Amino acid sequence: MAPDAAHVPGEWSVREVVLHLVAAEEIVWQARLEALATEVFPHWAWTEPGSWSGPGDDTWHGAIAAFAE
């Protein structure tokens, strides 16, 4: 299966899943780790990011490069 092809219509491609993981890392996890380090009782709302958007997000190799950072 090609990284840009969705396995099932309406589902995410492998590239889109990788971009979602990048977004979750940047938007959710880094913010929560910062809150854990600086707040006595951190609290955060549920966040469900979509795909990360940035340089190279239009290719499989760009998505993997963003994930590796």
C-alpha cells in the first residue's frame, strides 16, 4: 500500500496518520508536559488535533521528517 493511499475510502492514509501523530505531539503532549512541570495541579481540556500542517506535509518523506524532529 502506498503511504498516500487510504486503505479504505474515508479512512486516513499512512501519511495522514503520521501527520496526526506529529500534531498530537506538538499540540497535546508538549503542552501537557509543560503544565506538569510548572503547575501544582495541572488540568487541561480534551484536545483532538487533526493533521499537522507545515513544510513537507504534502509528501510521505516530509511527514516522516516532521515526525522525526
